[in-house]
Amino acid sequence: MRRNWLELSGSRHNYGSIFYLRKEIYSKLDAEWKKKLTKNNLSNYKVAMAPFGGPTAIYHNTTRATSEKSLVWIYSSDGKLLGSFEEPKQTIYMEWLENESLMIVTKTNRIHIYSIFGNLIKEKVIPFPNSDQEIKRVISYGDGVVILSKGDK
């Protein structure tokens, strides 16, 4: 029975004594996603990918005038648009957390948390002892974040 199935599939592969069938899963990407990938160079974008095949967040990485609005798009792993929202000004860090929420940290010492559909869940100001301190480095872990400011030793 197993041999007949393998002969019918036409594209059998073997790995030692194990046979498998390789299928292309994402061959029919959403038209909007394909258009964005082919129209623009992906190196002009900042991308944050969730672990384990989760959603992808992407925004255009160019210096823009204050009047222009830049959007953050959230796509599923097969290229379907899940949501979008206006990018917070002066974004310096974007990462997915373990609870499937998107964290964005800005130069204005703010943390924005979004759902996978682009809805704002929480916004928090980072309390620095001195108001003139700037963010030097951001590291996320699990559902938390560590922020090192310039001037900290």
C-alpha cells in the first residue's frame, strides 16, 4: 500500500530508508504581499518576524518628513494582511513578544504594544531618572524588555 502511494505521488524523495513527499505550501501568496515584495526593495524595510511561523510586521525604513505617515503592516505567514497601523514616530526597535504581541520602542522613551491585528493594547512611558537620557540598547525576552540608556554604566 505504501509503495503504491509513493508511485502515484510522482515526486517522492527518500532520506535513507524514510520516504517523504515535499509540497510547496506558500506558492500562492496574497497578491498585495507579492506586489509589495516585487515593487519595493525589502532592504528598505524594517522587519520583525514572530517565532514558529507567526506573523510578520514590516514598515518602511526611511527618514521622512513629519507630515508624511508611515504604516506598519502585519502579515500572516502565508502573506495575508492581518492589520496595519500608523508607525509611532522615531521608532528604534520592533520585536514580537512571546504572548504574540508586537512591541515598538521609540526615541521618545515610549513602549507601544500592539495585537497581531494592529490594535494598540498598551502604551507606556519609560521612566528614566534624568529626562535627557536616551535609549542606547533594547533587548526583549519572553514578555519583557530590558532597556539600557546612554550614560548608564
